[in-house]
Amino acid sequence: MINSERKQTLVDLTRELIEIKSLSGEEGQLVKFLGRIMPDYSLDRIEVDRVGNITGTTSGRRPGQTILLDAHAVNCNRT
């Protein structure tokens, strides 16, 4: 279980991510934001490919399974 400070940090980060406009084909602002914050999470490698996808990789020191987290923006109109 995470402590209340880490939980609040996660909630704040999630709110920031949600507020960034990132419609399909217009994800540049989100990629720039992620590129700024990813180094704070001790990733081994951060890359942006030729079409603008950003990936962050961390490699363990022992054999094991790979986990891929993938996200796509969804435009939800609320009335």
C-alpha cells in the first residue's frame, strides 16, 4: 500500500495528464510533458520515435516477464 503523500502525488499527476489535450494526431503536448517528467522515475531509457510515440523502459537485473503499459486518448463528451 502506498502512503498518503505518494497517493496524492499520483492523483495530481493523473489530473495533469487528463488536462492535456491529446486528440489523435495531436499528442505532441502530452509527449513533451511525459518527456519532462519521465527522467524523475529512474527509467533506463526514454525514446520518442519518428511518429511521436514516447516509451520509457526500465530493465530488471534478473530474468522475468515483461510488462507493457499502453494508453490511448479517448475523447469523451459529457453533457
